[in-house]
Amino acid sequence: MTAPLLRIGSRGSPLALAQVEEVRRRLGAAHPELAAPGAIEVTIIKTTGDLVRDRTLAAVGGKGMFTKEIEEALLAGTIDLAVHSMKDVTTFLPEELAITACLPREDPRDAFFSRDGCPFGDLPAGAVVGTASLRRQAMVLHARPDLRVVPLRGNVETRLKKLQDGAVDATLLALAGLKRLGLDGRATEILSTELMLPAAAQGAIGIETRLRDDRTNRYVAALDDAATAARVTAERALLAALDGSCRTPIAALAEIDAGGRTLRLRAAVVRPDGAERHDAVREGAPSDAAALGTDAGEELRRRAGPGFFDLPLPLGTPA
């Protein structure tokens, strides 16, 4: 049997595999030899986040829970590239690895689901919203302090089934993932970014490789979307300045105007109980994306002050 030309590592959820398929398709289109049967091999890797389902992301340890084992396989050389949802990627990577390409970004907004079709603004006081995201928890409570938030973990279908079964009255999911699974039509409504600013890099697929693997990097380079890369760079620089992870309620969205000349970054930090929110905006050239993100992050850190994120988390027992 002929050895594969590339070996991709990924989580095994339906969404992760849909993202791998998109990467595989784009690689085959850019490099005809990769379109041949057997040219690309996919290795499913179980991560801590897949195995631990009884605790929130913040309690387990944040973003690395979805990438650590995949990065270990990459460092060991058992895979050539990893496909990630960029919002799950840790702010600081192992020094031998890098995100060498970002695919064109899907819609970064959040989708809202309620069991009875009630829009977010019309939920009755005391309604229970399920989410494992500290950002969504904080923003829900900031907009609607009369609601109750509880943990809700699992893949997309699992969470929607828990909603249908009455474990919670409502939940929120990333619209990008729903689109990739063909489930976006089931959402009650798509929330505006003014109400629910997304997680940094939400909707972006990133490809991680070994820095010194020139052969793989030549293949992957053709897939990089410069606009998405600039937007993700700004948002991740903000996270780095704030030391952000799944343990801190941080939101960010960078957008580039139609002419491609101006990048506008909106960012926010929210107390876990929703009681206080600070926002920052930066505009500049896409080439200055990292500096814009760092500057916005430093402003938010100053304005929030020490202890801003240190409240006990209101989330209780997972649903």
C-alpha cells in the first residue's frame, strides 16, 4: 500500500470531521496529487475535552483541552498537520509549531435556540439558558440579569437534544459550526454582534504544522486566506495581552472593509456575573493587526483593573 502524502490529525466530532473534509477538499483542489485516493490520511485523536464531559471548560483547564493531544501527535511526527477551530486554540503555541494557514472565515455570530421558539429578548424571567462558554454566560447575564445560566456541554447534536428534552429552556451555538453541519436553519434567531460579540477567532478554521516541515508547509500555504489571517491575528493578540482563555469572559471581532484597507477590531471583557462590561475599538491597516489587538487588550486590562475576572463562577452542575 502506498504511504499517504499527508496525514491530518483531528478530533472525531461530526463538526471536526466536516472541517477536515473542507481542508481535504481545498488541498486536493490546490494540489491535484492530493486529490488521489489514499493521498491524505485522517487520524482521529481523542482530546481531554472529548473525554471529560462532567465539568465546564473553565473548570477543566481552558482551551488546551481540545488541542493538547493533537499537538503532541504533531510534535511526535505521527501526523503532518492538525485542523482546529481557531477559537479552541491556546493563545501561545509550542515553539516548534505554528498556525500556517487559515481558511476563509465562516459567519462568526452566535445562534440562539429556544425550546418553544421564543426569541432571546422575549424569554420569561427565570428562564434557564445552557452553555459551557464563560463568554456566553457573562454576556447573557449582562443583557438579561433576570435569566439563569447553567452548564451545557456536548457536541452540537447532544446539546440540541438536551434542549429538546427540557434540560434547559434555551442555548447558544456558533453559527459557523451549524452551517458546516447544515443545521443553521434550525436556529430560533441569529444574534447580532452588538448583543453577543463572538469569541476570538470564532468561525475560523486553522491549520497547525511543524515550523520546520517545509514539505507540508508548501502544501498548506495555498490554503491561507490573508483577510482571515489578519482578523484572527488581531483577535488572538488581544487574547495574549489579556492572558485570555476559556477561564476569562473575553469577546472580540475584527472585520476588514470592502476595500481591504482598514481593519476594525471590537473587543469586550465582561465580569462572569454580567454585572460590568468594558469595550474597546481599534482601527488601522490589516498589516498592523497584531499591534491593534495588543493595544486594545492593554486598554481593557487597565480599565478592568485587578480582580475583574475573579468572581466565583455562577455556573452550577452541568445539564
